[in-house]
Amino acid sequence: MSATDRRTRQKAEVRQRILDAARQIAREKDWSAVTIRSIADAIDYTPPIVYEHFENKEDVLLNIVREGHLENRRVFDAILEMDLNPEEKIVRLSMRQWAFAHEQPEVYRLMHNPERMEQQRHMVREGMQEAKEKIESLFNAVSHDTETIGEVIFNWFCLMQGYINLITSIQPQQGAKLLEDVHDPKMVALFKQPEQLFERAIRRFIRSL
């Protein structure tokens, strides 16, 4: 390996360590706790080293969001290529959002923060038309009302976001404890299996189309 290649690889490794450190700080605390200083401390470097790779904290956050969108897009494309019927593809796409929100909750919150959507618009726009057409094709195959397919897709998105935001905001154990006050053992049991509850809701929604 040449010296140039070695430097390039080392630079990429430090850059990734910075992004990983920012995510870890946000997971343990909150995004407000992420600063250039806290990142530098976490990776045992000085702030100027971080500034060699990113302009500021906002640059770090935007790159984390970009990685999240790219990761989701790769899985999205892979699901669409699977030999499954349209209903199962929609379910898989939905469950992917669920999995991402639970595997990387701090990144999910950052990506779906309404206050940051304007800054992220150009990232979301990339490849959006192609993705929109593929999603519409899936829903046209399962829906009897193709004239309102845009509304149907919006409802699907709201259903996913509503479930995910509720469950990630209220942990299953907390939810179950709150439900104990209504003396409904079945509801308590449901909250202890949120992933299955989410999947059933998605399937019920698809069957209603």
C-alpha cells in the first residue's frame, strides 16, 4: 500500500470514528449533547482534528442523516427486487422502518425531526421520483381505488410514523405499566409485543384497501 493510499484510508477511518462518536453521544444523552468538543474527547483527539473533516456540528449531523438515507435506500431497493407479492413487499418496507428506528433510534429521530426537514430536503429529493413511482406501483397492485393512491400512501406513512413514534417515545415496559391502570390484561399483553402489533396493523391496513 502506498503512502497516499494509507493516508486516504486513515483519513476515512478518522472521519467514520467522528460520525460514530456523535451517534453514540446522542444515543446515550441527546443530540443537544453533541458538540465538536464532546466528539473530540470521545475519540481522544483535539477539536482541530474534527474540523479537518467537518466544517461544524451541523456538517456532522447532515452527514449522519445522509448515511441513514443511503442505508435505507439500499434496503428499499433490495426489498423491491425480492420475489414477493406487492403486499409482502409493503410489509417488508414497513418492517424495515420499524427495525431502523429501533436499531438506530438516535439517527431515526434526527432524520424525522420536523425542525430539520428543510435542511434535509435535498437529500430526500435525491431519487425521490423513482422511489415514488415504485411505491405507487406496489399500492396500485393492492388497492381498488387507484385515483386516491397518493392519499393511501400518505395514510400508510402516517400509520408507520405514528406507531414508531409512540413506541419509541413510550418504552414497552412503561406502556404496559400505564395500561395496567385500565385493568385490560389483553392490552397490556399487546404492548409487550409491539413489533407484532405493528406488523398486524400494517397488514390490516393493506387488506382494507
